[in-house]
Amino acid sequence: MKSAVMITVLIVLCGVILACAAGGRSIRESDCDYLASHWKGKTLQYGLIEAKVLKIYDVRLESKDAFELICTANFKMSHGPTLPFQMTYSEDADGDLWHEQKWMLD
């Protein structure tokens, strides 16, 4: 148990980023609720630790322009503590849309 907690802490400190190609919805049509709905229910895996996103709350808009939407929220995970995350929805130079999330580090 202690080693699992230490691995979780190390992963948080490293600020691991998960990214996946998105489809369909333009950034202009998207909002923070859309980003939260994308991540809710997803299973995130970091090394040996796997946890499902059970709930997302305190969702806040950080910034939005034609190519990027950034929101912050708290993720209640199936294992471990509730953690603050930053969710990003962005368009790259080729026009592909990407979802990313990362733990927010102080």
C-alpha cells in the first residue's frame, strides 16, 4: 500500500499528461462542461496505478480562444485523493483536435 501511495505522489510531481485525438466538436462550440464530460468515466493509467474518474466538480474556465480551451476542475478518482486537474482542448497546425489533462502542481 505504501509503495502505491509513493508511486502516486511521484506521478503527481512529474505532472504526467494524457492526450488523445478528439473528433467532431469545434473549440468555438465547446465549453468546460464539454471537457468535463469527455473525462468523466475515463480510466487513467500511470505506471502500475489505474484509476477511474468518478466525478468532476468545481469546473472553471481559465482561457479560451479560437485554437484552445483551458479549464480547471477537481477530479474524484476511484483510488487515491481528489486532485486538481487542468483540461485542455486544442487544435494543432494540421487542424487536428486534442484533449489533454494534467495534474496541476503548486
